[in-house]
Amino acid sequence: MSDTDITKRYLPWVVATALFMEQLDSTIVNTAIPSMAISLQVTPLSLKAVVTSYILSLAVAIPISGWMADRYGTRRVFMSAIGIFTLASVLCGLSVNSPMLVAARLLQGLGAAMMMPVGRLTIVRTFPKAELLTAMNFVIIPALIGPLLGPTVGGLIVHWLSWREIFFINVPVGLAAVWLAHRYMPDSHGDGPRPLDVMGLILFGTGVALLSWLLEVFGEHKLDGTSFAVLLFIACSLLAAYVWHAGREEYPLLRLALFKIRTFRVSVLGGFATRLGVGGLPFLLPLLYQLGLGLPAWQSGLLMMPAAAAAMGMKFIAVRVLNRFGYRQVLVVNTVLIGVTIGMFSFVQLGTPPYVIVAISLCQGFFNSLQFSSMNSIAYADVDQKDSSMASTMASSMQQLSMSFGLACGSLITAWYLGDMPQTDRVVLTSALHNAFLTLAGLTIVSSLTFWTLRKEDGESISRGSKVATVPVKQNLQQSDAAE
């Protein structure tokens, strides 16, 4: 067996192990939020900073992951990222208050920012486009064990021990991931060294961080209206300045010219819109189950498992579904189905039979899994190999940014429906969550309009493998410009 064959055989397992650790951590944390709130003596909704700080750190740091991989090599960056993530997990478990926990989560997000984009980049560089969708789905299947086990394991740990122990699970998994990466991760570099766009990093990172922070504190009376408006203007100005800067920089942090490729543009921007509705569910559902329905953490975790199980099952048939119906039809219809499923959670209340909740969760996991497989793979359908690093960086950055905004959006909508009513009132909180689910459902359904701009044949180079020739990037750019 050649070195290339060995790499293709084991590389997906290397990336899947790291993704398993990341997904296990995030799902465990969501389940433990109510217990954390009691231990740290804060309200549950205020702990969204524990989740958003992690996602925010991802969004800010991901843009330099491609540059790091090109300059220092994928293996070195990947192993370092796993080490940072594991160390930060220990610090999270040792945190004594909310600010310390948020700081540790920021460091943890920094490690994850270098971990998954580099892993995805290595997959894109190693496998031809005809094998890309299959390889990505193979990576996701083992990684989905994290969301499958996370809620239940987290619930049991919180029930029998404390929330601090949930972070120490990452230590043995992290050590295993480092060993696998050292043995099987290819050490690829970029075609040529490119300078780091420091000014772009400052403009983009500061703008995104400030905007995310404003979304977090909005509605909590920490800022007066004038201060909020001024800071919002500054954040938007920084992002606008980055757009201007990127158009004049030879080696920008994020090359916005890639958005001229229709399939990449629709995947990234359409995915951003869709995740605004989906992003709040992992945070809001444990609140509904534990605070609204009064379930213990371990039972709440069990109710989160069907979604992960359905997501895993969908990965086995996603290729055939996309081959049969095409990306355009799947993304348009499936986005609407996701919105309908989110809206169905508004019917879950005290006394709802468990099998009804399980059925809704199965639908949610099934449709979400198909959506993410479709959006993540079509992004590379018409991207040239030399642009794979930049495309992976931009797609990962926008994905995490949308999840951060989605979580903040879900929390803000819930807080708005709560008004001045106490979060400890079960009836009031359940009603606010129901209204939030209906609002998020409407936003998701509307986001399906973004996928109408796809063409019927878009993505066939991936969904149908080598039977269809890949359209060169230059030709696709010309077609996109002509269509617009």
C-alpha cells in the first residue's frame, strides 16, 4: 500500500477524532448551562457568554488558520491546536467564576480555530473532488458520536458529580488525537509563503469581536442607547473598512473575490442566513427541557440524543439524495423543512409525551445533517485547488460567525419575549421559549430564498463524482459575472 493510500485511509480518522472532541465539548457544555448558573450564582441566559465567547474566538482566529497551515505546515499547526484546546479544557474545569470560565473558553476557541479548518483543508488537498463528499461524510460520521454521547454523558456527570468534570473528558481524547496526528497527518505547506495581513486581521477581528459583544449585552441594560449606537457604528465601520482594505491588498486576510464564484457565495452567505435560525437551538433546548419541563440534566441529555443519531444516519444517504435531486432542490426544500421542525418545538410543554419530543428531534437532526453536508461540500465545487486554503478559511470563519450570531439572536429573542418577567418562573420561561422557536422558524424559512440563485447543475462535480467534469474557476467567474 502506497503512502498516499495510507494517508487516505487514516486521515479522515485523524480529523474525525479532533472533531469528536470539539463536538463532545460543545454539546456537554450546553447541557450543563443550568447547573453552571446555579453554581456560579448567575441567571441561565447570562451564561450565553460561556458559549458565545468560544464561538467568537473561533470566528476571529479562524482567518489566520490557513496562513498558519501554509507557513508552518498542517501537521505542526494541527497538533499545536489540539494541545491548546486540551490545556484550555483543564483551565475551564478549574474556573472559580464566570469571567475566568469565559477567558478559558476564549483560549479553547483559539485552539479549535486552528484545529478544524486545518483538518478540513487537509481533506480538501488530499482527496480529489470526485471523492470529496464521501470523505467529508466519513469524517462527520465518527465525529457525530460526540453530539450523540455529549448530552447524556454531560447530564450524568452533572447529576452525579459536578459541571467541572465535563471539561476533563477532553484530556484523554486530546492525547489520542495528538498521537494520531503525529502518525498520520500529512505535513503539507502552501505553494509559496504569503505575508500575514496584519491590518486586515485588526480590522476584521476587532469589528467582529465588537459586534458580537454588542449582541451579547443588548437588552441587558449594560449600555445606554447612545453608547450602543456609537459602538455599533464603530463595529460596522471597521468591517466596512476591511472590505475596502481587502479589495486593495495583494494578500488579504480573507479574499472576498472568491464570492464571485456562485456556488461558494451561495454556500457561505446562504449558510450564514440559515444558521441564524438554527444556531440558537443547542442553547435554548436544554433550557426548555430542564427549566421549562423540570427535567433533570441526564434526562435532558437523553432528549438531545435522537437529533445526533438521526444526523449520523443521514450521512449514509446524503450522497444519494444529492445525486438524485441536486443541490438546488435539496437546499431550498430542506431549509423550509428545518424551519418547520424548529417551529414544532413550540408545542413541547409540560405533559408532552416523550415520543413526540423524540420524533421532533429526529426530524431536526435528519434535516440539519443534510443541510450542513450540502452547504459545506458545494462550497468547494468550483474552487480551484490553489484557492482551497483560502476557501476553507473563509467558509469556516463565516460558519462560526453565523453560529455565534445565531446563538445571540436566539437568546435575544427569548429575552425580548421574557421582558421583565423572572426567568425562574417555569410557565413564563416556557412561553418565551415557544415564541422564540416560532420566530427562529420564520427566519429559517425565509433564508431558503438565498438558495434559489443556484442552478440545477451546480455541485454535480461533487455529487456525481468523476462522471461530470469540474468547471474551472476562471470560467465560473465569467459565468457568474455574466449572470449578474
